[in-house]
Amino acid sequence: MDKRTSRIPGFYDWSLAERAARISQWASLDADEREVLGGMMGLGLSQADRMIENVVGVFALPLGIGLNFCINGRDYVIPMVIEEPSVVAGVSYAAKLLRDGGGITATSSEPVMIGQVQVLDVGDPPAAEAAVLARKSEILALADELDPVMVKLGGGARDVRVRHLRRTPVGSMMIVELLYDCRDAMGANTVNTACETLAPLIEGLTGGRVNLRILSNLADQRLAMATGRVPAELLATDEIPGPVAVERMVEACAFAVADPYRAATHNKGIMNGVDAVVLATGNDWRAVEAGAHAYAARDGRYSALSEWWQDKDGDLRGRLELPLAVGTVGGATRVHPGARVALKILGVRTARELAEVMVAVGLAQNLAAIRALTTTGIQAGHMRLHARQLAVAAGATGEQVDRVTQRMIADGVIRLDRAEELLSE
Ligand code: NAD
């Protein structure tokens, strides 16, 4: 039984070296891994040069640690890569509230991705569909031949389905979809390879012409879901009693459910947390973003990905569900030294567990935002942290950073021009 606790009071007050040492100890990092964490090693130029094209350098971002997470009865410390201040502080605060409410429960579906084969010029669509479905087992077997490793691990082709898009700008078309269990991989390469290989067989069966053969980022067969509870009394402030705080937070969520303008920002707040873990672990954040927002519009109208309500005891309850096509193998997850260390700190054993951690982080981040918005407003905490960034942007170094930051906070004027002014004084 893992006895480690992610509840580390005062962590934010420690020096960077002390924090890094504690996390290194948590994850039993070796000397090389500690150097990666400290930015001394990390992604080298020659590795970067092999990752993408036209490389001229590498680009770093801060790696922070989200604390207080208890997910499915297990404590996690969460590596988060993000340039925006207050995200990590907010999520750690919210994770503590959820922890005090009994911890976050997270579940996930099997890691099934959808590959699409676009077929045009089909003379008899119903007959073409029947022909494809009649040969389903042959199609699945052909897809499975391509990746014996995946099949050995319990993954592989699961199903074939057909959809007809009758009215598109170029007329009707038939879409043959391959459902493929990607186990611990995100699966884009695997599914794309399968779709490309299946194309000639599908052309033969349908008598049509295949155009695109590519994975869908609306990974609605690969969902992760998190729920949590916060006791009303923990939400009370000097001015606001607990039940009123719960009511305001439920109202905030109702706004996002009903209005796409608010939903976009509500969901952006969720993705502040999710993306930070996606980035830290070397996963494809564009794929996750595309999937999340498409899923938010699945009913034909863009809406909130989460819901918050008051339960029968008067406490706050929340639920978040979104597609999470993420892996612990493949892509950059094992190539990027920082991603390898982040995965080790997380200690997840499977891609499903990683998705469950990410959705839990999204739920907590959402709670943090709604909490701030319905109490002091988002700017109070954010601007204090933002002031530091502005001081640095204005050119402050060493002790100047603190001096300029403190002055801006004390005067209540937190702007770049003010930081520059203070610096020149
Ligand atoms: P991959 O091809 O690098 O790795 C998957 C391979 O790992 C599988 O073929 C499998 O044989 C092997 N493997 C070993 N152990 C495994 C395990 N436990 N579970 C599953 N597989 C295991 O990567 P991928 O996940 O197929 O593709 C991800 C990459 O594709 C990302 O870099 C992504 O950015 C990119 N991509 C994305 C899109 C898109 O989102 N639309 C399109 C193209 C490419």
C-alpha cells in the first residue's frame, strides 16, 4: 500500500531546490533525472533536431507541481507545464477542497480511437454498406496484422461501422470507421496506418473511390470522467456562508451550460489544468484540445464540459467528462527526457490511469476558477502573481523583482508601464 501523501503544507514557501529535492525523493529520481528536472539536461539540440523539421533551438517552459490530489484513493503529485501564473496554485487549493470532501473518483472507457476512411462516388450506398459490414471480420483481421505488439498487449481492431453523409458541399459520401483499441498509445500513427492499409479493400467492397484515411480527434469512444464533492462549510468565507457559496458556484456553472460565450471560457479553465499535464507528459495537446471542444459541441450547441450542483446534504458536487486521447508510450512521451521524468513523477501505470489523472486535474482546475470567480474575482490572486511576470518583463532582475512587484501590489496598479516606471525610479 502506497503511504505517500501529496498533501505537503508550505511547499510553495520552500526554496526551488527544496521543492525539487522533495519531488525527486517522491519519485525516486536518479541523478540524471534530477538534472532533467533542474533544466541542466532536458531536451538536447540533437534530440530536438530528430523530433521536428528546421530545428534551430529548444524552448523551455516552467514545470510546476500540483499538490493535494487524491484520485481513486491514491495520492498523486502532478507535474504541470504552463506559462500562466495562478493555475498551479489554484488547482492545488481546489484539490485540497476535493480531498477534504473524500477525494476525486475518476473512471475511463477502454482506449478506443476512431479511424475514418472517406469513400466517394459510391453508386449504391446501402449495398456498399452491406458489403463492408459483411466482411467486417476480414477488415478487422487485416488491421490487426499491422501491429502484433498492440494485439499482444490486448489492443487492436474492435469494430467497423459505416456512416452516410448525404448532404455535403460535394454531394453524398460514405464514411467507413475503424474502432481501434490503442492500449497505452495515443494511437494516431497506429490508426492512420490501419486506415491507409484498409483503403484498397474498402474501395473494392464499395466500388467507390477512397480519399482521406485518418484518425478522428473527436475521440468520443475514449472518455475519462471525474466526480468530486466539496462540503459546503469549506466554501464559507468571512462574508459568504457555505450554502450561499455553493449556490453561487452552481449558478456560475448554469451560465456556462446555457451560453457558449461563457462555456468557451469555462472550458478554457478546465483545459488550463488538462493541457498542463498533457504538455508535461509529452502528449499531443492539439489533439486533446480538438477532442475536448468538439465533444463540448456534441449536442449541436457548444456547452460546458462539466456540471456542478448542490447535493441533498447541501454540499457541492461536480462532474467532468471529456475525450482524452493520451499515451504513456509512443509520440514524444518516451523521446522527450522531461516527459519521461514527468511520467515517472506521476507514477501512472497505463494510459487510462493517465487520462483519469488528467480529468481529475481538469475538474479541480474548474473548481478553482469557479471558486475564485464567485468570491473575490479572478484578478485578486492572479494579478499578484502576474505582477511578478510584469516586473521581469519590464527588465527587473534580482531583488528589483520583489521591490517592483510589492510596489505594484501595494499601489493596486499592476501594469507593464507602471513596472517600467518603478524600475527607472
Ligand atoms: P507511436 O506510433 O509512436 O507508438 C505506438 C506504438 O507503440 C504501437 O505501434 C505499439 O506497437 C507500440 N507499443 C508498445 N507498447 C505499447 C503499449 N503498452 N500500448 C500501446 N502500444 C504500445 O505513437 P501513436 O500513439 O500511434 O501516435 C502518436 C503520435 O501521432 C503523436 O506524436 C501525435 O502527435 C501524432 N499524430 C497525431 C495526429 C492527430 O491527432 N490527428 C495525426 C497524426 C499523427
